[in-house]
Amino acid sequence: MTDLTHTVLDGFGIVGFDDVECEYTGRNTIGVTYRKGGPAGTILAVLALSYDGAGNVTRVTRKQ
């Protein structure tokens, strides 16, 4: 994982996941769902990512 990924996960307290599903628009990741119990498991957290006009991440919001 990258330093940014560690910072985001530590900040949102997402632990114990064993599955990560990403949602994209073009090349940008716009959503990340973390589950325990594989792809059909329990959702632990959902993150939404926002971007500026240059394609830089400007905000990460925990939705669940």
C-alpha cells in the first residue's frame, strides 16, 4: 500500500477487511468498498473520492 492509502485507512479506522472493490469513472477511482468475508461479505466501509479539474484527489469521504 502507498503512504496515502495508509493515511486514509488509519484515519478512517478501516480494519479487518479482506476484500476491496474499486469503482471508476475513466481513470479515476471514485469509490472504494471494503468488505470482511470476501466479495459477498459484510461491508465495513465505503469511501467516495472527489477530484479537481486536473484529476487530483481533493477529498475522501467515508460514506459508511
